[in-house]
Amino acid sequence: MSELEQIEEQLQLKRYKSDKKHYLIHIGLFLITFFTTTIAGAQWITGSPGPYELKFILEGLPYSFSILFIITCHEFGHYFAAMYHKVRATLPYYIPFPPIPFFINFGTMGAVIRTKSPVPTKKAMFDIGVAGPIAGFIACLIILIYGFMNVPPIDYLLSIHPDYFSPEYGKNGLNLVFGDTILFSFFKWIFVESNQFFPPMSEIYHYPFLCVGWFGLFITAMNMIPIGQLDGGHIGYTMFGKETHFKIAVICFSILFVLGITGIIEASFNLNIGVGWSGWLFWALILYFIIKIEHPPIKDDTELDFKRQLIGYFSFFILIISFSPNPFLLTIPG
């Protein structure tokens, strides 16, 4: 064996060990996220922090399977689009989040993939950016439609809250209400009959498929805001160009900032006007200081074809029907 062949063999062995190490990281993060989402799901569904017995953990499986299905579809949408354009990318890094009792969290902060080579064209940037939200949105539709078509009878909720119909129910603490969206309301109009029991938005989190579907819409909307290097930012930059995209990004940032301030004022004075959420201010600050408002330039002035333009507008339609100005509302019974 020549010296050159020996060097090549050593490099291949080194790459193999590196790839194996990365696979273990991806698998490990997935398993941890599966555990944290299962516990979080059990907490949401039962309304109890534990104990972590087998029966309790099994309650969270429909939730964890559903939420990981949506996240996986979203990230592999990006991944396969990157492969199609020969852009090197990692497998998804799932992000677990400890399911702290009595704290609004879903057991995960989603997942990310990293591109390891430059995205060469606007066309490639658009395809990679839009593939994730559309794949994730389709997964959300599947989960939501199943959830709406399989709402259990009132006995299910009574098994969790036996005092649900009591006049004193909910008067001893804060009530968490999930904000409605255009799509969620549309599905209620289609699937829920007038004489059928359907849980109010203050009880949706006890229903795993409705809860996960709602959360999937929430995350999709957050990612589709056309700012910086969010998915919506990639799409907006490639569709409208640098200057127009920056103007749109500034407007969107301003709306988030105002909604965040409004949410803080509402929470401070218990106004219950139903507009604004303090979390939007936190998200706006992350966008401004970390993700940045302006999209990095791409050295390609080619305009997108008509088909991609249509897909881009459809993706922003997804943002509109998935967005809630007040996704989480804490009310004080009075």
C-alpha cells in the first residue's frame, strides 16, 4: 500500500469515527427528548405533576409520539431539501426541555439542523427554508384532524376534573387559556356538531392530539415570521429581495414588540382584553439580539420562478391561519 493510500485510509477511518460520534449525539438527544415530552404530555393530560409511575408515563405517549412526529417532519423537510440541492447538512438535533411542573412548557424546544456548506443560490435557500414549515404543517393537519374527529365524551374530562360542572370549579387559582387561531376555529366549525361536547380552550391541553396540533401551529407561526434567519426570513428574502425583506422584517418585529408590551400591561392590570402576550416581547428580543432582523446576503440576484412564488405566498398564508396574538392567556377567576 502506497503512502497516499495509507493517508486516505486514515482519513476515512477518522471520518467514520466522527460520523459515528455524531450519530450517537443525535440518537441520545432524540431519546432524551422522547422522555421529556412523554413526561410533559402526562403532566398536561392528567393535570398532575406525577408520581412517575408506569401508568402515569403511559398517559404521555400519545402526546410524545405526536409532537415528535411534527418536529421530525419539519426538520427532515429541511434536510431532504438540503440534500436535493447538494448542501451538506446535519441530521436533526432534538432539543429536550425539562418538564417542570406548573410551568408552561411542552417537554422540548423543537429541533434544528445545521448546514455545513454554503447555500449557493436563492432557489436553494427558498427550497430549504420552505420545505420544513410545509412538511410540519401537513403533519399538524394530520394530528389536528385526527384529534377533532376523535374527541372523547365529557366523561373523559370528568375523570380528570370531577368538579368540572361545579360553580366553584376554577376559582381557586389561575386559569390557562390557549389562544384561538383561524385554522383551529375553522376546524371546530367543520368537525364539531352543535350538540357535541367540545372542550373550551382552557381545557384543550388535556387532549393530547388537540394540544399537540395547537402547539405545532404555534411553533410553525413562530418560525414563519419573516425576520432574519427564521424559515420565514429565508422565504421572504428570496421572494422579495434584500431591501423589501428588511422593511417587512422591521414591521413584523414592531408588531411582535407591541404585542409583547400589550401582554405585559394586560397581565399587570388584569385587563382580560385578549390581545397580546408577554412572550412575544421575549421572542422579539431574541430575534433582535441573536437571530438578527436582517437576512445575511446571498450572492445571487436570480428571481424565483412563478411556481416557487406561489408556494412562498402559500407558506405566508400558513403563518396567518396559524398565528395567535395571545397564544397563552392566564386569567384570574373573579
